[in-house]
Amino acid sequence: MSTQQESASGASWNLVPLTPKYLPREHGGYVAAIEAALEDDQIRNIALSGNYGVGKSSILQEVARRQENRVVELSLSTLAPIEASKLDESVPIQATTPTNRIQQEIVKQLLYREDPSKTPDSRFRRIERFRWLREIGTALLLGFAVAVIYLLTGWTAQIAVVFGISNDFAVWAHLIVWAVAAGAALLVRWRFYGKLHIKQFSAGSATVTLDDNSVSYFDQYLDEIVYFFEVSDRDVVIFEDIDRFNDSHIFETLRALNTLLNASPSFG
């Protein structure tokens, strides 16, 4: 009995992962066809359809890997239904339609896809980690500005007199003012980073919501969508699981958005 137990526990399980896996022999032709279509400037929409488990995700992942610098992948598999208990008068009725809920998820994923430092003009201010090199450089510039102001106003000379610094060492007084001002700016910035928000100067809300007078999320956040593609230099978007909602209207809105983006002077 003990020998059999040891053999069973020591045996290795040959588990097969169910994640997408690219197989060149089976998927290579589809990947090549999609890449050829992407090179044709007249083709703006490509559909890949098939039964569950035939390898659509494997094909799309390989295309995304080969076209890494061009592709944005958006997955809609996590879109959950809206609970009736969460609906109230503050939620516009048009925001609860399947098309607008899909659009909301697409807009959210696009807005949070790019690094905040690359989208400084976005209305959505997101939390990002404290970047020491960038903050040190900013603090040095602020310290230099303060040192110049002290020099021009003569405050540095007054400080030197108070502390008994001779004229021969006056240059050190300027450097000290620069260092102290830069250090203070860096300390304040680090201490209150991401904790101070001035609401009266806020340029926009922090959540993706639909106004009462807006018909769709694409219309309301069109400037943000155009701005994303401008700064990211991406020109291919891969949607997964968008067909499982049985909502044909979303394809019409995506086609209209795609036509508008391609006609924009920013991408000419």
C-alpha cells in the first residue's frame, strides 16, 4: 500500500494548458492572410470567425505579436450585465443599452492603455508611480529659477550678510539657495504626490460616464479616442469576443468611428 501511494504522488501530471497556442501548420495561413490585408490601405475592417476552440485567439495573438508596435488589443470577455438595483435616475437610459455598454468598455480600455506620461493633455488624470529621475530634473529646474530670483532681487546677498559669508564665497551662497530650493521642491513633491487634487480647476471627471445630452460614449469621448491614437502611433485594433453579445449595432458604430478616424487630418 505504501509503495503504491508513493508512486502515485511521485508521478508527474502531463497537464495541457487551455491558453491560446500558435501552431504554424494550422494557423500560419490565416496569419499571413491577415497581415497581407493589413498592408492594403483600402481595407479597413477584417473579420475572423469560426466555432469555439478552432484557434481564433491563437491567430490574433500571433498577429499582435508580429505587429506589436501597431496593435491595440481590446478584450470584451469581462463585460458583465448591469444589475437592476444599480440603476437610478442618475444613469441616463441610453447608457444601459448593449451598444453603449460595449462602447463604454472600449473607451475605458483605450484611456487606460497608454502610459499617463505620454498623454499629458488627457482629461483623465490617472495615478502613476513616482519617477525619481523626472522629479529630480523638475526640482533642479525649480531650484534654479528660485536661485535666479534671489540673485536678481538681492535676497541672496542679504542672506550671505546674515550668515556672515564673505564676498569671496558669494557664489556658494547662490549654489546653496539652489540646492535648498531644489531639495524642498523634491521633498514636497514626493510627500504629496498623488494626494492633492484641486477640484475647482479640474478639467474633467475621473470616470467614464455618459451625459444626459450625449447619444453614445464614442460621441462624447471622440476627442480622447483621437488623441490616444495620435500619441500612441497605433493603427490596428483587435477586438475579441465582440460577437458574443449578439448586438449588430456595435459593428455599425465601430465602422463609423473607424471611418472618422481614418478621415481625420491627424492621420493623413
